[in-house]
Amino acid sequence: MTAISKPDTAPVRSRGAQRSRRRGPRHRDGNSPLTGLPADDDLFDESFDDTGSTATSTVPALHLATLKEKHVSELLEMAVALEIEGANRLRKQELVFAILKHCSRKGQPISADGALEVLPDGFGFLRGSDTSYLAGTDDIYVSPSQIRRFNLRTGDTIEGEIRTPKDGERYFALSRFERINGRPPEECKHKILFENLTPLHPNECLRLERDMRGEENITSRIIDMIAPIGKGQRGLIVAPPKSGKTVMLQHIAHAIATNHPDVELIVLLIDERPEEVTEMQRTVKGEVVASTFDEPAARHTQVAEMVIEKAKRLTEHKKDVVILLDSLTRLARAYNTVAPSSGKVLSGGVDANALQKPKRFFGAARNIEEGGSLTILATTLVETGSKMDEVIYEEFKGTGNMELHLDRRMTEKRVYPAINVNRSGTRREELLMKPEILQRTWILRKLLYGMDDIAAMEFLLDKVRATKSNAEFFDAMRPGR
């Protein structure tokens, strides 16, 4: 008696699955499909092996960032030398794409880095900080199997070797991992998630005072005295319009970059003027990420989420990160615009659920017991005449552990920095100051409390300018001096 075998039948797909297969994965906004993605199996086979070894080549690797830093005229000269057809009709990103494709076909290895953004479909792209993590044609595709293999999350900074698109593909693809967040890939598989780390009060001061003369150092010295900043601080700079908040952020950024070069500094500009973005990029020694006022609110929120996720991933690896945000008010406005309506509207037109994500952003600042810290200094706008801005400030007031208030009257009198000494301060400042310095700071505050705000600041400025350092300033306060 012979067994009767069942005929081979192909699995029947549902109509929805067939439609999804024809459409392909979608963009983050769900409006248009992504086509021409590399095959997942191919990239998994080419990925970094478990031993941590990488293929060696006698030809030096061409780095994608090197090409991005070049001017268009330099890229055009390279393209002409490589005999790339129609190079003079290509935009910068297309020129970079064409040069990389040509070099890869000649056998030259290509390396790249970027911050990972994982999309809802399971795959991701490496975005460049030079374009403020804006999606582009030169983004590098990361497959779902690679993401699962190394437990990757949005914000991970990845360095590795890439390959050019094959026939029918549109994107470069990551073929070999070299480093993840500055470490070998295998070390990043079992890291503790940011949400599981233990937050503590800041106990290590970020000293801003520098060994130099000038008004910029005067600002730093006064902040060190009145409202010291620690690693893991969650600080608000409360400022009316035209009170010098952007310039103050620049001074703080310069001081941190000079005194603490090991700190990862990120300046995040939301809804800002383009000329101020350029100025910040040219003057600050750190990563400057920006979204200008002519971009949609969804772009503002996407930039902010990329920055905070990147900062969290670095903090998980016990690094000290500082984010300078200008401004938290405009970020909250953007979230209010993109948030789905809950039917509950607060005064000023703020949706009841719109401030949840900005609070999550600001609340991420903390000093970590296991090592590392995330410091956020954010500006908030007041006295703008907008009821929405008042509601936003009231919601965030008290959430920080450090506040620096700027005064419009001082600005009108051209007194800079326009810091209101009596209203500014840091919680648990005894953890950041030596006992003798803390005692003299309290004496100084008692002296300035009875004065008018402008007179107090002018008095403090005269005394600070008369000394070379804060140590000399406090030494002059000793009895008998």
C-alpha cells in the first residue's frame, strides 16, 4: 500500500498582505512608500561577524564625511577627474552619490557614520548631523536583521563600511559594523537602558570660568557664583525677548567646550532664524543641530527626538552629555501643533496632552549613579504677550533644578549680562560648591537682596570686573581684607 503525498501548494496570502507587499514599506509619515531598499538577507550575510574582525584592504577607505565637508566646486573637480558624465548638472548630494558609486566600482572601500533612526517598519537609516538629521538620498540603509542582531535603537551612533546600491536599489547600505557609540559592536549588546538607570542630584560642577579677560568670561563667572551648573543639571533660562539669551547660550557653550573637552556638547536650535544658526555653527566647538522657523512643526519635533535619543544612547555608555536648547517654548508650540486633538484645551490654546513629550525631553536630564550624565539647559520665553507662552512657562516652572532669570529692564539699560540675581539659583547648590565658597555666596546674596535688581547687578559687575577670578573675588570678602 503506497502513501498518497499531498500536492505542493504555495501558501495563500491575504489580500491585505499582497497589497502591502506591492506597496513596500512606507515613510515615517505613512504617505508614500519607500522603494529600492536592499535585500535584508544580503546585508545580514555581509554584516559584522561575531568575532569582531573586519576585512582588511590595502586601498585606503574613502569616508563619506570627507566628501560632505568639501565645497561643491571641489566635488565638481573630483567628478570631472573621475570622468563622471553630466557632473555639472548634479546637486551636491547627487555629486557625492556619483563619486562614491564610481570609487566603489573601482574597488575602493567606503566608510561612513551617522545617527540611526529606526522607522516603524523595522528598518532604519543613518542620518548625518551636518544636515540636522534630515532625510536625504545619501542616507545609509540599516536592515531589520542588523538592528535586531545588535539591539540597536534610535540615536545609536554607528561607524562602518557601506556598499553602493545594486541594480534596483536607491540607497547605500551598511555592510559591516566597526563601532557603535564609539565602542566595539559586541560590547553594546548588553547595555542597561536609559530608563533603568538611577537618577541622582548633580554633584560635580561644570565650571564655566576661564583664564581670560573679557565680557564673555564675566558672564561665566557670575553664573558660577549665582546659579552653578552641575553634570546632570536640568536648567531653565527664563528670558523675555531681546534679553541676550542666545548670546548667553553661546558663552556657556564656549566655556563648556574649553573647560570640559571630554563632554559631548550638542546645541539644539528650534524654530530659529537661519543667520543665527550659521553664527552658532561657526562659533561653537560642538554639534549644532537646527530647524529654522520656515520649516514645518513636524520637522522641529523630529529633530528634537533624534537629539534626545542620541544623548540617551551616549549616556547609557557612561558619557557626559550637555544639550543647550533654544528654545523649549518653541518646541512645546511645535508639539502642540502636531499633537492629535484630545478635545481638552487649556487656556492659550494648548492641548492638554501636547506638553507630555516636551516634558519627557526636559525630564531626561539627570545625573546617573552608574556613571555618566545628561545635562539640559533650555530657554523659555516670557513677557511675549502670548497667553500660550505663559501657560507653557507655568507648566515647566518648578520642573528644573536650576533657574536663571533674565531681566528686560536691564537690557533696556544695556546692562549685560541681564541676570536677576535674586530670582536665579540652583537647588542643592551645596553639592556643587565648597563650604567656604557657599558661605560667602550666601553673604553676597544677603547684601544684594536689599538693592534694586538693576543696582544689584551693576554693583556685582563692578566688583567682578575689579578682580581677575572668582577665587580672588571671594578672597577679598574675608574679614580684615
